[in-house]
Amino acid sequence: MEFETILLTTIESGIYCLTINRPAQFNALNAQTLAEIHSAAEYLKTQADARVLLLTGSGQKAFAAGADIKEMQSKTAIEGQAFGRKGMQAFRSLELLPIPVIAVVQGFALGGGCELAMSCDWIIASEQAQFGQPEVALGVTPGFGGTQRLSRLIGRSKALELLVSGRRIDAATALAWGLVNHVYPADQLMNEALKIAREIAAQAPLAVQMCKQLVIRGQDLELTTACLLEEQAFGLSFSTTDQKEGMAAFVEKRKAVFRGF
Ligand code: CO8
């Protein structure tokens, strides 16, 4: 697919990469970028070969330095809300992608950039990465899910500390607070992303997708119903060829070859 403000590429079989590509603006997210992220997510939903998505920013300075302030500056309340809705839709479509999505954060992930990273399934970061929700310094609240995803990820008190002070945290703090899963030297970040992407791509695709759906959808449910969903998914997985292959390979002491059905 052709885009102007993002790149969507296949790194190798099953491993896709979405790059926010406005390096001169520190990958600030304008309306076009949000629409393109949404389109890319909708497109990926239809790609049967897709196993995992890496999401990153172009250049070394920024993953994304937030929503585009210059574009937002003159918006009215109703236009601001519409812009917020666009971001919410784009990020939710990423979050609900059947395949795992990993944010690869090499620099600033601020405001909408931090919200974009948090809509991925987990975040890995370089030692230079910085995270924050500086919206209060601009006279606005976060608008792409930041108050909700941040507090769910790191808890109410740490989330509020960041949200109301606008302060930034470095990668080591983000790791200690549970916002990111791993921190690597900048020159190793993409290699490490690829390593985990390959590990995921080698697993049984439907089982991977069901795990993701169970976690994401289960979070909105009470435990009994959520566990029932898992029970049903577990049963359903026994109807797949890959279950037969996975268990036969274990018994026969060989590597499984999964086919995705
Ligand atoms: N929007 C537009 N342009 C940006 C943004 C941004 N968010 N961030 C950086 N840029 C641009 C700068 O304007 C500059 O461009 P130019 O050279 O043309 O002036 C270029 O990127 C480089 O930036 P700096 O010169 O400022 O680089 P520094 O290294 O000095 O600083 C920072 C880097 C710290 C990242 C700094 O640029 C900064 O503070 N940026 C803004 C960070 C921020 O406040 N982000 C939150 C934005 S609001 C938001 O995301 C809300 C999301 C929900 C919206 C819902 C709508 C209702």
C-alpha cells in the first residue's frame, strides 16, 4: 500500500513494520498520519501472512513527539474532539489487530506518541528513549487514550504524576515502572525487535492470535466470563491442524512446522 506519512513494509516473511515517517517534525502525528495508521491497520487485518507488526518512528530522535501541535493550534472544541476521535479510532484498530504489535521506541514518545506506543501490545525502547504526557503544558488533556492506557499500565499514582506534571521519564524509569518491557542500546534495538518478532512468527499463528484476543478482550470482562472465553478458545484450538502438528512434533522430538490453520 502507498502512504505519504507512514511506511508499511515487510521485513521478512510474516514480519511487517509500520514506520511513522515525518522525521523533520519528529514524527508528529497529523490528521493524515492518523488516517494512514488506521488504513494500515485495516489492511493488515486482511493479510493472512501477517504474524507480527513492529511499529517505530523514522530517524533516531523520535518515535513520535505527539500530535501535530501546529495542526491542532487553531482548532475549535468540536474540531479538537473530532481530531481526538480520529486518533482514538486509529489506535484502537491497532490495539485490536489480531497479530501482536510491538512498539520499537528509539527516542521521544511524548503525548500522542506515548499514547501510540501504549496502544501496541508492548514496548521495547532504546536507552535514549523518553516518555511523557506533556499535554497539560499546552492547555489540553491527552486525547488519544493516554489517561486510560497509562493508568492501566503503570497504575493510578504513577500515571497521575506524569499526567499532571507533564514531566518526562527516561527509558530506565519507564522500565522500572513497567511501561516498557526491555531497554537496549540504540544500535541493538531493531535487532532485538526482530529476534522477538521471529520467535513469535515461528509459533502457531492461530494460537498466537487467540492469546492476544483473550488478553485484550478479557481485560474488559469479569473473571468468570473471561475464563470461559479462554476455555472455549482452548477447546477450539484442538480443531486446528497446527495443534495436531505441534503436539506430534513434541512427541516425535522434532521442530513443528505450522501452517496457520
Ligand atoms: N507537533 C508538531 N511539530 C513538532 C512536534 C509536535 N508535537 N514536536 C516536535 N515538532 C517539530 C518542531 O516544531 C521542530 O520543527 P521546526 O524545526 O520546523 O521548528 C522539529 O519537530 C524539531 O523539534 P525541536 O526543534 O523542538 O527539537 P528539540 O530537540 O529541541 O525538542 C522535543 C524535542 C522535546 C520533542 C520538542 O520538540 C517538544 O517538546 N515537542 C512537543 C512535545 C509535546 O508537547 N507533545 C504533545 C503534543 S499534544 C498531544 O500529543 C495530544 C495528543 C492528543 C490530541 C487529541 C486532540 C484533541
